[in-house]
Amino acid sequence: MGIRFILMVNKQGQTRLAQYYEWLTLEERRALEGEIVRKCLARNEQQCSFVEHRNYKIVYRRYASLFFLVGVDNDENELAILEFIHLLVETMDRHFGNVCELDIMFHLEKAHFMLEEMVMNGCIVETSKANILTPEMVMNGCIVETSNANILTPVQLLEKTS
Amino acid sequence: MGSQGGFYQSKEFLDLVKSIGEARSKAEEDRIVLSEIETLKRRISEPDIPKRKMKEYIIRLVYVEMLGHDASFGYIHAVKMTHDDSLLVKRTGYLAVTLFLNEDHDLIILIVNTIQKDLKSDNYLVVCAALNAVCKLINEETIPAVLPQIVELLAHPKEAVRKKAIVALHRFYQKSPSSVSHLVSNFRKRLCDNDPGVMGATLCPLFDLITNDVNSYKDLVISFVSILKQVAERRLPKAYDYHQMPAPFIQIKLLKILALLGSGDKQASENMYTVVGDIFRKCDSSSNIGNAVLYECICCVSSIYPNPKLLESAADAISRFLKSDSHNLKYMGIDALGRLIKISPEIAEQHQLAVIDCLEDPDDTLKRKTFELLYKMTKSTNVEVIVDRMIDYMISINDNHYKTEIASRCVELAEQFAPSNQWFIQTMNKVFEHAGDLVNIKVAHNLMRLIAEGFGEDDNTADSQLRSSAVESYLHILGEPKLPSVFLQVICWVLGEYGTADGKYSASYITGKLCDVAEAYSNDETVKAYAVTALMKIYAFEIAAGRKVDMLPEVGFQALDYKFILCKCILIAVFDVVDYLHLLQRAYELQAVIGLDAHAVESIMPADASCEDIEVDKALSFLNGYIQESIEKGAQPYIPESERSGMLNISNFRNQDHHEASSHGLRFEAYELPKQTVQARIPPASLASTELVPVPEPMYPRESYQTTTVPSVSSDAASTELKLRLDGVQKKWGRQTHFPSTSTSNSTSQKTVNGITQVDGSNTANSRTRETYDSRKQVEISPEKQKLAASLFGGPSKTEKKSATGHKSSKPSSHMVKSHAPKSSMEVASEKTSPVQQPPDLLDFGEPTVKTTAPSLDPFKHLEGLLEPTTQVSSAVNHSSTAAVTKSPDIMGLYTETPAGAHHKDNDILSGLSNPPMTNMVGGTTAMQVAQSSKGPNLKDSLEKDALVRQMGVTPSSQNPNLFKDLLG
């Protein structure tokens, strides 16, 4: 399984995005979020970015007011997950441009779409930013697709139109 | 698909998000959400809602659920939205549905149809959206409805679709392995997909498959190694690079797989040595991701058949981790150390002080990890210190989950390594006292058994000593005010069995104590029952010994309490009566026993009979005659469960599958299952007389089952042994080839010990200056810590000796220099070690390099071998993949450099949102590093953002300064 859930929480502990890869009821989610957010937010900068919780671990990272929390199985490589969080932020940065909490709040579905490309079924399946963002760009009509199934990059598209 | 797709956001939505963002407390947030629910309930069922509006409502519903409130009233609208023609609306619908519903929800049946339709769509993004939903919503029963289409999609021209189809298949495998057992070969095929993304995604299911059955995938070792080699050599498109590391996430997954395949398999491991060594050298240890890969390398090295050179690299990496200031790296270092000491226990000594620092760190995560390490390195020499520390920690924490875990570890270590009975009993007492209610009841039973049976040696005096020390400590502990129930049970049992055995305490004293227990814990029926039974035993022993029993008044009260108990039983009638009845019976028994004569009592309750074995005939052979008779009368013989649903059926199922597949296209498992069972049943019915009758004993099937599993067990023996215990492993690897080399490395590590232990990192100076540094450093280290280190890692005499040999030669310093110049370290290391090494090691070492250089000439050759007979296809794939390798970097390179910067954020929100990628294109030659470095306070950006926020009507007010300060830098 690997990744069990991905949460984005602000420093007041309010959930800004939640994606679970195993089914939990609403009550279970509420309880779990409360518990782990309390745990992680109480920690200081010097302490590990990992917290053991029940039979799994939480890897977290803070960006300005937003905490990214990823629940993983015990045999997962914590440092790699920490960098996965950063990759996610870099990807969102590329899309939104210096992403912030409000970007995610106003475009919740887009943040979800990006996550859907990166993680499926609790596994990291895509780490190329270009591939992650392609569907988003196609949907927004920024990339025209030819029938030959080769996606044109924005640069190529520019060349074509000029 | 509207070209303005999705940038329409109403004032209402903006207001909602704004007010949620400004909410100062959970209560306020709840109020906002509750009123939102009311609004949505009214609005969402209005007729003729435009698509865009609907999409917004659905996202608002997502908010409602995300913030912990029920939005089930709108689920059906999300389901409806999946039917929409617009891709964006459809995908939002699918997203909402996957967030709202679990796979067993009633509405799923409505979605399956849409999914089936969308999987056939011409637009690959529609297919992708449907596949995302498949991965979350399809359960065991609905798998057959989409499986044929998923299989078709595995060959889709679009790599994104192939990738998601693989993931869907993986999901099916997890849900119901039998449903896709005939399709497992697809994972192997997709491993050679010419798109690295698909290949990377395929590693996940393969990891699962290999975890379940290593031996069937040994043939893939060469392929995995060659893929890893290509990745490490940067032959994947640049887009997969992350912080200058080539596809690190794929590397990590591959290393995980290699660790599985090489575990306990010398031949497979030899193929991996070169590539793992390469990665060790190439990893940039200054970045997090480089360290993540390094850590995975260490895990791999400690899992596969040991190689001295790799172990050395791993040890170097670990010491870098432990010396780092970053707690994260320390944590990884401690974890890695825990893995490596299984193979080379001597490595722990170098890091004693680092380990102790981590142990005393205020960071709880690090502390726990260190306890885990200590648990792994516990020996009979250091068990006392470690367990004492663990118990202290156990007492200090509140987290019940972890308390339970650490308590059971203490018990386990105490049982395994206890230096003396006294210590063992005391340790167990502490554990029970502080975590008694959390300890598994089995632990209590174990303790009782241990006290009863002694420690295995036929030394009766030691055993009785153990018992009397237990009795003594328990009588002492009974003075404590509140004890956990489980512990009291143990105490009562032991006092009953052995309280009077050594004659130190009189029966009346013990019975008095037992009565005190029964009274003090009168609410706990189990404890009471134990106490009454113990009383009965004591009286029985007394009577049997011919002594006169003087009943204490309280005992009389206790024993004759049964009338009261009876009343209680009647009152409670149904609930928990069992407990009371137990108690009642015990009380009656006690009364009866007391009235008997000595001889009768002795035969009823013989002294010290708890260890007598009661033989249980597990084979139930006494029933053989009866079974024989029934079979002769025509009864069906018993078929063990393992044979009923075992491999036989699966292969049957597969054959059947192939037949059916040719006859019609769409199959549903629901129709097949009964057929399959019918088939399985026919043979026993019709052939019962010929085949199965000569199986008269019920034992037979089990035996045959055992014999079939025996070979695999024996071949697995090596790997299971690995996990068992340190000493055994050391011997195992040591005796055959390793012993000479470990002894030499031992001596060198002994010498380096000082350099590393007392110096933290920055010394490249010669040995003499370091020596003085050492001595200074040594003063700083508190004597307490040193003492702890000595007791953890070896006797105090040993550490003294080490400090004496610290300045022995220049070798340690050269070692230190080495670790500071990682690039050359490997060559230096090889020069250094090779002359010292014993001939067998050289051979071990030489082989893999020779072997692996040959395959490295053409890595694709091996991939070719993976593909089944269709060589034509594979060669075609090969061509295109080589082409991709040469071509793609350019395209991908262009791509990576495009949108990252995005400094051109427009002030007008609507236009800014409607075409940000266009502005990106203009501004976008900044690479991703720029975007990264521009993170944090950036005046221009924050001003723009401020304007943007104001535009939306959010004013940075004094009520929530924090929120905006953070948001705006």
C-alpha cells in the first residue's frame, strides 16, 4: 500500500485538503485528523519530520502556514516521502506560481487532480512534473492534441501558431 | 470542453472559501459549514442548474465533507455529474464520487455503467478519469464488469492510460488475487514498456508480487539490475530528475525490489553488487533525496547476501547520517544501523555516543527509534541496562499503543536474555505494575509457566529458588495500593502454588494475604476467582500434609460468600453470569475440599502438579474406527481446507478461463464461480470409490500437504534464520566465507573506533592533533554517558582499552580523510582492503564484476528476454525505446524549462485565472530551481498576491493577521 493518506492542514489545524487511500468513515477521519494534527503541530523545527502513530508513520513538512502530512506504512522510506511532499509543492508551484493556502482553497479540485496523477492506490506512480500537469493543461485548453496522439508542449504550440 | 474551463467562480463560492479561511475556531467553522449545508440542500435540487453552477456546488459539498460534516444528501448529484459530456465537469464528478463513496456504497452500481462507457472513450483523458475511479470504487464483485476493458487498455497508445490500467490491475490483485491470477504476466510485460512512467508504475505491483512469492521472480533480477543501472546512468528523460538525481523515486523502488530478491540468495545478490556500489558512489549526500536513495541502498545491502565492500560503504553512509545535525538524518541513521547490525554487529560500537545522544534526545520520535535499535542489539551482556531504560521510558509515556508495544518487548527480551531469576522476576513485576492492563494475557500465562517449569535446566534447586524469590517479591508488592488485574492473577496463582512450598511462610500468613486481595479487589471477579482457587490449593496442601487447618474468620467469610454471589447471579441473570458462576463453583469446591480427609485431598489436588502434561491426541486417532465405518457406509471423506481452495482450483480456474475467453468477449465472474465449484466437486463424487477411499485416515491429506511445502520451507530457511537472532546469523555468514574478512575488518574498525566515537565530524587533521582533541572531548562527555555506553556496547574494560589504542597509527586518520572525500573513497577503500582480504573473498568479489560487465554492454538485450515469444514486438519495442532514450531528453528538457517561474501573475483575477499557462509560456524559461529558490518571502509576488486577495474581497484585517502574514510572506 505505502501511502495511506495525504492531508494539507493549516497551522490553526484546519483541513485544507484530504485524500485517503483506504476507506475511513467520516467520524474516523475526523478523529484521526484531530489526533495527528495535534501531534504534528506541537513539534518544533529541530525535531524529526516523522511521527509514529499507532501502526503507521506520519511524515510532515511545513510550508509557510500550510502543513503537508502524509501517512505511510512502517516500511516506507521516510526521507523519500519527505521529498515527495516537496515534489508535490514544486509541481503546484509550477502550476499556480508561488502556491499558497488560498490557491489550494480556491482550486481544491485542481490540487486533487494533480495528486491523482502522482499517487494512485497508495503508490507513487508519476514523478515527472510535465506528465503530472499535462491533463490539467489539456483540460484548460492550453494544449491542442493532434490525432497522432503526440502532445504538443506549449512551446511547440507557440511555434505552430506563429 | 469549454475553453474557459472551470475558471468561473461565483461570489458565493469566493465568500464561502473566504469565511472558512477566516474562521478562528472549530466552532465557528462548524457554524459556517452547517449554514452552507442548508443553502446547498435548497439549491442543489433546483431544476435546470447550469453545469458550471453544479460543478461548484459539488466542490462545496467536498468542502463540507472535508471539514467533517455529512454531505450524503448531495452524493447522487455527484454521481449524475460523472455522466456529463464536458471533461472537466466529468472529472470533477469522478473526483467527488471517489472522495464521498466507499467501494461498497449502494450508488456504486450506478457508476459502474458510466465507467464502462468512459473506458471506451476516444478521449484518453476521459479514459484516465474513469481509471482513477476504477482504482477507488471497484470492489471484488464489480471487477469482472471492467476487467476485460482494463486488459485491453494495457496496450493503449497513450502511456498515461497504460500506466493507470496497470495500477487498476494492481488494485484488483490486492482486492482479489484470484480474479486476475491469469493476468499477472502483464506486469512483467509492462516492465519493458518504453515509457519510463509506465515502467515506474509497474514496479509497485511487482514489489507486491515478489513480496508474496520471491522464487518465481528470480529471473527478473538481471532486468531490474539493468533498469536500475540505466536509471542511475541518467538514461531516463530529464523530466524524471529531481534535484539533480535521476528518477530517485524509481531508484528507491528498484532497490526495495532488489533487497527482496537478493535476500538470502548469494547468486542473485552477486548480480547486484556493482550497481548498488555505483549508486553509493553517485549519491549526493548533501541533498535530502540523495540521502533517501543512500538509505535505501543501506537497506538493500543489509538485506542481500553480504558483500564486505558494500557493507563498508553502508557503514560510512550511516556514520555520516548519525553525525549530521539534522534530526531526520539521525533518525534514518539509527534505523539503518538497526538493519546493518544484523550482519555486522561490531559496527554499533563506533556509534555508541551518537546512539546515546539520540536516546536522550527530547524528540520522542528519535527516542523511540533508538529504543528499537537497542531492542535489536540486545545481548545477555547488556540486557539489564536496556530493559531498565525501556521500562523507565515505558513508565514515562501515556500513549497506550506504544506502551503496549514496549512492554511486550521488555517481556520478550527478559525472557530471552535474563541473566538471573531474581532479575527476571523483578523486571516482570515492574512491567506488570506499570503496564499490567495493557499486556497481553498470554504474557501472564507465560510468566506463570516459566515460574512453574523453571528455566529448562534440570536444576531443581534453581527452580525452587526462582519460585521462592517470586513469592517473596509478590508478598512485598501486595502492599502497593492499586495493582492491575492481570498482575494480581499471576500473584494469586503463584502464591497458591508455591506460597507455602519452601516453608518460609505459614499457610495462615499466605491465606491472610489472599483474603486481603479478594477483599480489596472485590469488583474484579477474575481476581477473586484466582484468589479462591489459590486458597483452596493452600488448604489442600495443608490438609494433605496432615496439618490442622485453622480457618481465619475472613476466610470463612470469603469462602462462604457464595450465597451472596448466588444472589448476584440471579440479579444479573444474563450478563456476565459466567464469571459469577465460576466463582460460585470455586467457592463450593473450596468448602467441599476443606471437609475431606488428607488422603482424598492429596489425590484431588496433588502438590506442584501444574507442570504435568496433559496429552491431547490432535490427530483424533480414536475416531479412526468410526470414520472407517462411515466411509464404508458411503460418507464423503474429509478434505482439508487447504486442498479445497488450494492451487488445484486456481489452475482449474485458469484453464477454464482460457476456454471461455475464446467463446465470448464479456465475462462476469458471477456466472463462472458456481461452474468452477461444480467442477471441483464432480471428481470426488464420481471417483470417490477409486481415488479417495484409500485415504482412510484423516491424517493423510495433511501429510501430503506438508510434504509439498517442505522444499520451499527448507529453501526459505536461510531467510527466516536471518531474522531470528544476531548470534546465529553472524555464525551463519561467518563460518563459510566471511569469517576471515570480518575478523580483519574488525581489527580495523577497532582502531577507527576512537576517531569516530569521540570526534564529531570535522576532523581531517593528523592523528596527533586529533588525539589532543580527543582527550579534550573526552572530558566534555559526562562520565554517566560513558558508563552507559560501556554497559550498552561492551564492558568498561573494553572502552578503556580502546582509548589506550586510540593513537595507535595513522590508519584511523586516513579513514577519516576517506570519508571526507567520498569520490575517491571507493578506490582508496578497494586498494586498502584488497590485499588484506582472504582469497575466497577476492573470488567473491571478482565474480560479480566480471559477470555484470557483460550484461551492461546491452541492457536492452535483457529486457528482450522478458517478453514472451513475441520477439517481433519486443524488437520493435526495443527500437522505439532506444529512440526514446536518444530523442526524449530534448523534448522533455524543453518541457521542464517552461512554466516554472510564473512571475506574470495578473492583477485581474478572472483574466489571470483564465489563461495563466499562456503567461507562463511567455515568461517561462526559468528552470524549476528558480521556482524553488524563489519560495519564501518574495516582495513582488506577495504584493501581487495581496492585490489578488483584495480583489476577491478578502481584506487583511487585524482579526486574522497571522493567516495573512503567512499567506503573503
